[in-house]
Amino acid sequence: VTGARGGVGATTIAAALAWHLANETQRHCMALDADLQRGTLALLLGAEAGSGLRPAIETPARVDDLFLDRAAHVCSERLHVLAAEEPLGQELPAAAGAAARLLAVMRRRYNFVVADTPCWPGGLARDLFEMAQQRVLVMEPSLAGLRDALRLMQLPAGPGQAHRPLLVLNRANRPGGLPTARVTEVLK
């Protein structure tokens, strides 16, 4: 789940989706916050941002089922969260293959992994964006939102993506926003 711009509600939608999959459909779900410095997914789900995500992306060979058990925080019986709260201003490069290793271990244990990736992703977020089976782009009805959603839709699909991104128009029909019919027309 990626916002076309910051502040469009992508994290709220990712949290609601993860909660729904875990608690309403009774499936095991991991909520993964790929914004290691400013992410709020754990906060929205009532969990703590731990220190396990950083080692997972710096030394992916350490990631296994036991590592995941210790690093993820339990929100409910079927919902776990993996998030970090790293200091601002620090470079957090992901080692080659970190996202692939993390997802491979998660997919063995969880029916769904809902990743909240920052807009204009880089590093871990970029890799997750490319590896996602279904991209969800959240936008608001504004000219800037339309422009950025169109730009994100033009990015090539990753190898496991068979569909176009799912677009979520958040805050539709709000005062000052573009009419939904206009947004639909522009996005075709």
C-alpha cells in the first residue's frame, strides 16, 4: 500500500486492511511498515515499533522463523506487526536480497503480508513495491494526487504482478477536491 503523495491516508488503509484480513477473515496477517524512521503503522495498530526490522534489512541471512517470532509484535491472535523507529537522519541501506528474504520467511507463516511503503520508495520500500503481488495506490482527489498516481501507475510491474495497481480514491467528494467523475475520466 503506497500513497501517491504523503498524507493521503495510505497507512490508515494499510492498517485497516491488515486488521480486516486478520480479524474478519480469520487469516494470519503480517503488517510490515517499510518506513523505518517515520512509519506509524504499528502505532495505528496499537503495537510497538521494535528493533528487529533494521537487522533484518542489514543482515538478511539472520532472518528465519525464530527471528520473525522475536521481532514481530502481536496485535491479535492472527495479526502481527513488524516496524521500526530508527533515528532520523541516518542512512538505512538495505542489503541486496533483504526484501526477498524477509518476504520469503513471512510468506511461509502468514496468509497475507500487508506492506505500508512510503511514497517515492527507495531501498527496502522500493524492493517491496516491485515484489508486491498487488500494488495498492492511495490518492486523494487533487491535481497533484492525479499527477502522482499516474506517474506511479507508469512504473513497470514487478515479476509477480499480473494486475494493474488497485487505486483507492480516499477523501472523495471533499470540499475543494476534484469530482470523482473527473478523477475517473483522467485515470481512464
